[in-house]
Amino acid sequence: MGQDQTKQQIEKGLHLYQSNQTEKALQVWMRVLEKSADPAGRFRVLGCLITAHAEMGRYKDMLKFAVVQIDTARELEDPDYLTESYLNLARSNEKLCEFQKTISYCKTCLNMQGTTVSLQLNGQVSLSMGNAFLGLSTFQKALECFEKALRYAHNNDDKMLECRVCCSLGNFYAQIKDYEKALFFPCKAAELVNDYGKGWSLKYHAMSQYHMAVAYQKLGRLADAMDRCEESMKIALQHGDRPLQALCLLCFADIHRSRKDVQTAFPRYDSSMSIMTEIGNRLGLVQVLIGVTKCWMIQKELDKALESIEKAQELAEGLGNKLGLLKLHCLCERIYRTKGQQQELRDHVVKFHECVEEMELYCGMCGESIGEKNNQLQALPCSHFFHLKCLQTNGTRGCPNCRRLSVKPGYV
């Protein structure tokens, strides 16, 4: 298959894919991969296969094609191709919750750059790295990366990237419980879709609606949460977007749990868990198991709650997800307090505070923990964040956390 024929077949596959005929598109692209002698065409078709498998949640296949793409990029001996292929490798590992590998591949991308095309990928690299740091609960570095990605989006007038970063920032602030910002950023993403997204894939609309649903659920606006989640789920089902279906099912379950309707919540958690297991979203599984634990606690089935915690703890430790571990220690503390088991209670209180210290989840001004309850937060230029009210009350000529870190311990 020559260069022109390769190009025609790739376009045919894209047309089928955009018409929601995904399996036919995959067949066309796989034939190109088998028969084409054009390395640049092979590189492009591998990019199509990587994107399609990512959207379907077939992350192991996505990774397999990303590895082949790196070999093709080396054959082409072009730094732009190599940078793009390393970004796809980073994204594949991000989806499989291999966060340390994601960060390593993102750093490789940043070290390789120099040409105009490569520099345009910087924003996407920063976003992927931010998502990985967030998965590891390294909040300051995650925020730094998201802010870098946002700057690249603004400098290159890249509205699609801005939309994706806004959704990640919504997730970031939902995790540290500034629910006002957790809602603001996906609303901003939805505005971008409305203003600029006529030619975009519907997934951008679905993504913003899902993140709005999460924020509404946290704020207790459950009817709004249900509306946004239903909108997102409808698109996810139309497009066979398994990862988003799993997240929407988790959100539905959380909404029902918030209403104390655990009988409706349990099957939603089970369905979400099934898809999360199928696609390999281990971080999602931790969130599902935390929701299941809370349902068992509502029903006062404390031993069943502890079983769910044990499974979640093993997953969170394997991922290096410190916030998940903190939440699990907090739930254990409540369970053992109810059971009157003082030694176990003390153990989890100690571990909880160790997690808070490790993640720097406390305000450097008032000393109170961050992420314990809904609170307005404000980040300084260094990406350390504080209670907004503390900054307004005390003001600051510099970051107290950075000042503290710059004081080195003395050795005798």
C-alpha cells in the first residue's frame, strides 16, 4: 500500500469513526497497519488506533499501540514524531494508573523538545503529568502542572486543551474539598464547549457535565447532580465510552447514597466496579470501594465495611494514592470508635495524621487540616494553597510553607 492509498484509508477510517462505526474504523486502520509501507502513514494510523482504544477504555491495547508507535517514530528519525509517541506512552500509563511511569515519560517529552510542533505538545504533556501527580496525591506539583497546561492553552489559543484542563482542575478541587472551585472549573469547560465546540467530539460536553455532577453531589444539590450525570451518561452510552460510563455509574451511586437510598446505590456501585475492573481503572475502584464502605456503615454492617476497606487499602497502596489511604484511615477510625476498639482506633488516628503531614494537607497559617470539610482555598504563585479566609485576614509577603521548607536542619 503506497502513500496516497494509505492516506485515503486513514481518512476512510476517520469518517467511519466519526459516524460512530468504531469497529469498522478499527478494521480499516488495522489493514493499513498490516499493508502500508509508508512509515509516516503507519505513525498516523497508530495515533488513530491509540485515540480510539483510549476512548473505548481498552487501555492495554492503547499501550500496545503506543509502544509500536515509538518504534515507528525511531524509524522516521524525527524528534516531533518521537515526542508525540512518548506523550501517547505517558497517556497510556496514566489511564492504567501507572502514575510514576507517566511522570517519567512526560519528563522525557519535555527534555526532547525544540521544534515548533513539539512545543505545541507541551500543554498536553503538562496536563498528563498533572493528572499523574493528582493520582499520587502530590497536590502542589499537580497544581503547578495544571497551571502550566492552562498557560500553554491560552498562549496557543487551544480551547480544547483549556476545556480538558478545566475538567482536571474541577477534579483537583473536588478532592481537596473546595467545592465552589470544583463547580466553577467544569462550568467554565461547559462554556468553552458551547462557545467553541461545534466541531468538537461530544465527549468534551459529556466530560464537563460529569465533573459538574460530581461537584453538585458534593454540594448536596442532588437534583442538579442527577440531571448533569444523566446528560453525561446518555452521550457515554451513545458513543460506547466505557470509562465515562463507569464514572457516571459511580456518581449515580454516590447521589443515591447521599439520599440514604443504599438499596439503589449498591447495584450502581457493582456496575461501576465491573467496568472499572474490565478497563483497569484501579483508582476508580478505590473510589467505588470507599462508596460501598459508606453504604455498609449507613446499614451498620461494620464488618462488611472493614472488608471493603481492606480491598481498597491494598489497591491504594499499590497505586501510591495517599488521599485514598487517608480517607480509609478516617473511615476505620469511625468504625473502631463505634466498636470501642481503642488500640485499633489509635493506630488509624496516627496513620491519618501521618498522611496529612505527608501530603501537606494543612493550612500553613492556621494549622488546620485542608480537605476535611468544604472550604474556600487560595493558591499562591508557588502552588501551595491556604484557606482563603486566612490569607484575607493575615495577608502574606511570601509563602509560609516555602519559608519553612527553606530552613535546613543543622547537624552537630
